[in-house]
Amino acid sequence: MDKDTVAAICKQIYRQFPEVNGVKPSIKPQGSNTLLVFSGSANMGGGKKIERTVRVVTDETGKIKKVTTSR
């Protein structure tokens, strides 16, 4: 997957999940698909932090097929 496609996917994910904004994803090929994993944290009320992992599965053209997240 080329850098421009990854940048476009990152832009979409950063807009939807601002707590991972600026995090470079780890990229793992999975056959004809590609898995991008973003890990970040967000400040919650009361000084608490929440860890967030966002997993994005894309096809070879960069179209997002599935997004999952953990809290």
C-alpha cells in the first residue's frame, strides 16, 4: 500500500477517532487486505485516561472494509 493511500485512510480515522490523531499506524498485510492498527489515549473527566486501539481493515485499493475499536 502506498503512502498516499495510507495518509488518506489516516485522515479518515483521525477525524472519527481524535484520540489517535497523529499516531502512525502499524501496517500488516493480510492476503489481499491490509490491517492498520492505531493506539492512543484520551483524557477523560476527573484526570483519568482511556486507552484506545483502532483496527482498520482495507482492501488493496485502500477502501476501508471494517473498523473496530477497543476502550
